[in-house]
Amino acid sequence: MTTGLPLPIPQEAPEKRTFPWATWGPWEAIGATVMALIIGILLSFPVYILSGSFDPDELGLSTKVAAQLCAGAAFILVPFGLAYLSGGGSLRVVSRRLGFHSFDVRNAFKWVAIGIFSYFAFAAIYGAIFGTPEQDDIAGDFGPIGLQILLIVIVAPVTEEVCFRGMLFGGIRTRLPLWAAALAAGAVFGALHYTTGPSAVVPLIALGAVFSVVYEKTGSIWVTILMHAFNNGLALLFLNLT
């Protein structure tokens, strides 16, 4: 026997309308970042097993590409998982917590220009004092130029921005002022590139901090994805021309 009363309609979690968009805190963000790194390694493990080697110098092209894609998958899945668990909602609502908002083009151009100028000014001063940073050329590990563009100019900017800006910086920013949160997230971003060249860690910390500031000032992760892709594209062009 039914009562005739209408069933309650599930309500979508209210959308956060002020920056930072994150609905999680610093410790959740840091823990999830560590988890993303671990999951990336675990996803890559079967790839290395099938290749028969864990020595980077002995790995074939397909193994290197597959391992890179596994790391990228972890950098996407974990942030979206955290964003969902922190409040539920539709894919649109979840993605907006990670910064997928529309943006004002003129404001974006202004802050991207400020960011680029600030970073290159810092890099010039740093290079004059400590010498030009050196990084391993990983582009050649990915074979044809088409694959290099896919992994370095498309996959890396999207996955790293979602993980380190949308999730990590977003969570830290809920408790710390902009400058402190930007430096903290930038420090993690730079430190994780240590294996590609220790001397490049400090400039990459600065770059990560600049991305964080641009993300907040524009309110959109799309802007830093494009900025990151532009940076990686320039680096890739330079490597292929020299």
C-alpha cells in the first residue's frame, strides 16, 4: 500500500561560487597528490613487467608512452575522485571544483602577460647568478614529433594543471594566503621534476607559483592549461630546432 506522497528529488550539491573553488582542505589535497603519484606508479608497474625491464635506457617507445599515459591517468582520476567525494554532484559540478570555469579573455591576457614577464624576469636573474638550468631532454624518448606534441603539449599540461593547480593549490588555498599557497604548490611541482634535472627545480617552483597566481586571478584552469601548453610547446620547438 502506498501513501501517495511524492518521493524526494535528489538535490545536487550546491556549487561553490567564490575562489578557491575547492571544497577540500590542504591535507586532503596533499594526501591526494601523494596518492596520485602512487597510483601512477602502480598503473605503470604492469607496463614495465611486460617490457621485461625497469631500466629507462632499455625501455622501448611503446613502454615509455604507456607509462606516461598511466601517470597522466592518475593525475586526472584522483583529482576528480577527490572533488566528487568532497561534495558529490554531477560531472559538471565536480569539474568546476577543479577550476573548469569560463573566463574573461581580456583579463586572462593581462594575467598571462604578467605571469610570462614575471617568470622570464626571474629566470634571467636566476640564470645570471647560478647559471643556466639543465634538464634532461625527455622529448626524444617519445619518438615521432606527433607523439611528442600529444604527450608534452597536450597530455602533460592538462593532467598536471588539474592535479597541481586545480586540486593541490586549490585545497591549500582554502587555508593559506595566495603567496603562501602558490609557493607551496609550486614547491611540490618543482620537486617532482627533480629527476629531470636538479638545477631546474627552483625555476620550476617559480613557474608553478606563477601558474597558481594566474589560475586564481583568472578563476579558470583553462587559462593555465593553455599557458602550460604554450610553455611546453616553446620548449619542444627549441629542442627540435637545436
